[in-house]
Amino acid sequence: MITGASGLLGYKHAEVIAAAGGLPVLADLPAAEPEAKAEELRTAYGVQALGCATDITKGDQVKSLLATVLDRFGTVDILINNAANNPKVEGSSDAAWSRLENLPLDVWEADLAVGLTGAFLCSQVIGSEMARRNKGVILNVASDLAVIAPDQRLYRQDGVPEDLQPAKPVTYSVVKTALLGLTRYLATYWADSGVRVNAISPGGIYSGQPEDFVTRLSALIPLSRMARVDEYKGAVLFMCSDASSYMTGANVVIDGGRSCW
Ligand SMILES: NC(=O)c1ccc[n+]([C@@H]2O[C@H](COP(=O)([O-])OP(=O)(O)OC[C@H]3O[C@@H](n4cnc5c(N)ncnc54)[C@H](O)[C@@H]3O)[C@@H](O)[C@H]2O)c1
């Protein structure tokens, strides 16, 4: 079960599960059309993918998601907490809202609701079902910004006054760092219940960002480039399968070396 599965990385996680012979469940907001993405996957991989329109910030919707999946497949083995708000401030000269001093409370609340409360609710509802069956894996998708602070120089725009310069919102750091706490908590809480809980911390994926941003970011990365979107697939397969059977409570950082500089 993958949350935010219609997005850039979420769909890649679904491809990993499909290619490994699993039955991917794509959960995302109705507007992101998870059923259409599931159809894409069924066509490409010939698997029984299921798309479920779900707002993971709503406990009752997460409960119905579980009920639908149990009804259809009888079990749930893997949860990938992938959904998060990740507003793009790079290349924007109109993102003064993103600065700490200006960040609207509703943005703070919305970002925490999706990235953190959503991961909690999915873990609570779906993880408890796994624990009941004594088998399961949860993978939380954090970020390199779970282990380092954002370098705000990356987002600077020429000609924009200091107090209006865009910034990576504080919510991103807070949500991603908190996910590592959630990972460790759940890993130990369910250690005796057959549920392993880990995190991955991906670095930035190239998806057409402005050239000057890409150049600046690449200079902070020992491998001198952003990630390709498919470069996390191996890690996701490893962490969602029995290949990682002796691993729980861990955070695997895959960031081209950025956090070691
Ligand atoms: N893209 C990157 O460079 C990058 C780098 C590191 C970590 N990450 C993390 O990877 C994950 C996926 O990122 P992405 O780039 O694919 O983002 P994305 O914006 O493409 O996808 C996020 C998905 O989450 C969905 N979503 C939002 N609110 C939701 C809700 N309430 N209920 C259900 N679904 C909801 C959105 O509709 C969207 O499809 C995020 O956690 C992100 O922080 C991304």
C-alpha cells in the first residue's frame, strides 16, 4: 500500500512492487486520480493493481482504505508512507510566504497533516492490522533534509529583497525529521509483532528544476548531480522484502553523498 502513489516517486514505488510480483495499492487524493495510475500499472506490468482515492489525513478514510484492501486481497503486507507536501520554491520569485517569519499557520498545519499525521494514521490503522497478523513492513519516505538542514542559499533569487527571498519551508525539515522518530518508535513498539519499520532518506530528484538551482545543488553533492527518479527502486525493493529481514528502526540515506560533506 503506497500513499501519494500518483506522484513522482510514489508511482516508482508502485512499479517496484509490481515488478517484484506484488499487488500494489495506490492511495492518493481523488484529484491525483489513483485509479487511472493503477490502470497504467496494470497495463504496463499485467498485475492486479488497485487505485484508492484516499485522503490520508482523515482517519475514517484510512480505515475504509484498509477495509477495501482486505476485501480485495485478504491481507496487507507492506505500507509505504510516501505522501507529503513538497512545495517547489526553487525558481520562484514570489515565495515570500515560504520564509519562517511569514509562513502561514494553515500551511504549517496542512504540511504536518499530510506528511506526519497521515503517516501516523496509516501506521496506526494499517500497521496495527499487520501486527495482528504478526507480519508486515512499513517504509517511511523521509529526505536528506531529515538529517541535514536545508541550505537556503540554493533557493535565492537575484534581484529579490532579502526579506522576500524564497526559503525551503520549516515544515519540510520538521516533518521529515519527525518521520525518523516515528520510524524508531514503531520499530521498537512492534519489534515483537513481526512488523519491521524503516525509513529511506532520498536526496533531490531531478525533475526539470531551474538550471541555476540544479548547478548550485549539484555543487553540494559529492556525486555532482541530482538523483534520477528510478535510483531509489533498488533500496525500496530491499527494504520492503525479506532481503532486509534483520533491519528495523534504520534510516537509509541515499543522497549522492550530500550529507557526508
Ligand atoms: N522529489 C524529491 O526530490 C524528493 C526528495 C526527497 C524526498 N522526497 C519525498 O518523497 C515523497 C514523494 O515525493 P514526490 O516528489 O513524489 O512528491 P509529489 O508531490 O510528486 O507526490 C506527492 C503525492 O502525495 C499526494 N498527497 C498529498 N496530500 C495527500 C493526502 N492528504 N492524502 C493522500 N495523498 C496525498 C499528492 O497528491 C501527490 O500525488 C515525499 O515524501 C517527498 O518529501 C522527494
